[in-house]
Amino acid sequence: MLKSWKVRIGLSILTFFVLLAVFGPVVGGDPRANDIQAISQPPSWQHLFGTTQFGQDVLAQTIAGARGSMLVGILAAAIGTLIAILVGVPAGYFGGAVDNGLNFLTNLFLVMPVLPLILIVAGYVQGTGPFVIALIIGLFGWSGGARTLRAQALSLSSRDFVLAMRMVGEPHRRLIFCEVLPHLTGWISAMFLHGMIGGVMAEAGLAFLGITDSGSISWGTMIQAAQQQSAVLRGLWWWFVPPGLCIALIGTAATLVNFGVDEVSNPKLRMARRSVVVRTRKVAEA
């Protein structure tokens, strides 16, 4: 998979932001420190990303905000993907009454208005920090992935190799973990990346609406603070462009990795190497 340039670029960007979230706040300075002599200053050598209306360094806030946004995105994706696997794979593999019950649960969450429910729950829960926001997003965002995994597991359960192993008495647990799940790696990884993008954007949307904890720093809270202080009307573009650009880069990186995984898991999408194409053209011309 690492032979694909899309995967390499996407993983490099994601690794950069993960390292930024882990080690960035240690070397990025205090994001809440106020420099009275540099209020609403554009980018300069002293403040590379400029300062806010309160004299806070935008670069330090962007680095500190990576931890909150990436934490919510990764944790929400992990929770949603895990629930989708636990619900979708057994439903498609066992069928019958198990499928009917789990499919009813999936359809129930599938028709729910997810965004309004997240807004209502997050508004009533006390102390909506990153962990609570990630838990809420993950609990309400798994139904689409479960439906996809159910369909794929239903197809795999009728394959010859699965039926043959059933006939020789292989336990269902080994069949699911050793035979069915490895064939769903591409779908699960794509689902996780999609959930991570959705988690980062959902956190930014909730923060923009003022539902998350105002004391925490994330890319969403930065955009919310810029909106409250009319940064767009006042021309303070350096206040909201860096967090928005970071969110866009996260989405681009996850999309590139997803494309690379699709090319590996689906042979029809694999691109021929340039050397093979040149050799084929020479043979055709000869």
C-alpha cells in the first residue's frame, strides 16, 4: 500500500498532525498568553501567524488546537467503527433472527436526524469536553458503516471457502476474525478515515455553535472566537484561515489514503506502472 504516492502523502500529512497534537503544545508556547503590545497584528517574524484581538499568538493556538480536534476525530472514528463492526459483521454473517434484530437497530439509527440529536445531547450534557463530544459523535455516527459491513459480510458468508470451513466444524468466532474480517480491511480503514474527518468537522461545527466547552482550545473554538469578534468583517484573515486550512488538510490527507486503500483492495482501480505502459506501447507499435 505504501507504493502508492497518494497513501504516502496522506499518511505523511496525518502523521504530521498526530505528532503536532502529541508534542506541539510542549514547544508551541502558551496559547492563552496576551501580548498587549501586539493586538490584532498580521503575520510577522515575531508572530508567524499573527495575533488575535486579545494579543494571543495564533500559531500557538493552532498548535494547541490540533490536540483537541485530532483527539475528537480519532476517538469518535474509533468508537463509531467499533460499533459498526460489532453490529454489521454479525448481522451479515449469522443472518436470520440475529440479522433482523441488528438490522432493525441499524435502521433505527440510520433514519435518526444525527446532527440535531448531537446538538440536543451535547447541549444538555454537562462538561462537554473533547472526550464527551467524541463519545456523542461516535455513538450517533456508526449506522451507515454498519449497513455497508453487513452487506459485505453477507456476501462473504456465502463464499465457498467459508461454507467449506463451516462444514469441517470451524467455530464461528475463528471464521469471523480470521476469514471474514481480513477481507473487510479496506472497508474498515475507509470507514475509520471517513469517521475521523466527520469527527473533526463535527467538533468544529459544535464549537462554532458554542456547544462545546469554551475553556478548551481546538480549531473549532478558534473559528468560533474569530466569528464572535467579527474577524471576517475586520479583515483579520490570519485568525480563522490557519484552523480552517488545517481541517481542510486533514480531509485531503484522509481522502488520499482512502483512494490508495481502494486501489490496493480493488484490482480494477490499480494503475499500471509507467514502465509497463511504455513496454506495452512498444509491443503494440512493433
